Amino acid sequence: MIKNILLIASCMLIISCASKQHKAEKLVKSYLATHLNDPASYDAVSFGDIDTVFKRYAETKQYDSIRSANIAAKQKVDKIRDTLMNLITTSKMAYMEALKRQMQYEADTGTLSKTIRSNELLFKGPIKGWSIAHSYHAKNAAGFIVLHNAQFRLDSDLTAVVSAQDGR
């Protein structure tokens, strides 16, 4: 019984992936039909496997918040450094107090920087879209047939090409 359930689940997963692959290829071909210099010259060579594009940590509000706090702490360090230069000649007590604050702000910036790096490594955001590579022959603007190696970004619903980048 368990073997049958696993077999059915595996088949559904394969069909789902194949369906997304087919949908992506169809979407790219449709896009090229309206964006090539000479759509009649189009000849597909190969498609890569569809790949998921996730939202990056740097695109989140949490990243913006931590980064802003880090920038503010760095600005405080710079300000205290300037203050220290002025206090070095006037008041030893004020100088020592400012030095303590500088060390605290520097520790804060280090902690915040580590938090950002750690979160970037651990972060797996929601699906932002899909990506697929495609090689094809088509005429360029000069009328010569050339090989194109392009990367296409598709929206998360697989309904539109968001961007195309030709690497030739």
C-alpha cells in the first residue's frame, strides 16, 4: 500500500515538473515569436531545465531594517571618532566616555553585519518566478542566422516572460 502511494506521488511530481517545463518552453517560444527580428527564421536548438527563482534576502523589509540600523551605527562611530579627536586635547574623562561609546557602536555594527550575512545564507524566500535557458538559431538585425544562448525569467504563475537576456 505504501509503495503504491509513493509511486503515485512520484508520478504526480514528475507530471507537475514536466507540465511546468512544457508551459515555460511554450511561453518562451510565444515571446520569441513577437520579439525576434525575423520570427520565421527561428529554429529551437535546446531548452535547459526550468529552475525556481526565489526572493533574495536583500529584497526583504527585515534586510532593509537591519541594514539601516547598521548604517546608523556606522555613522555614530564616525561621529564619535570626530568627537574623540576634539576631546583628546581637552578632557580625559569625556575622551574615555566617548571611546567606550565608540567601542559599543563598533560592536553593534559588527553584530549587525554578522546578522545580515547569516540571514543571507539561511534565507529561502518565497518563489519569485522561474528561469529557463534556451538556445536557438534566428536572424539578427543584419539578416544573418546566429546562435543565441538566452536566459529567460518568467513570472511565478508561468503566464509571462519578465525578462530575456541573450548571452550569445
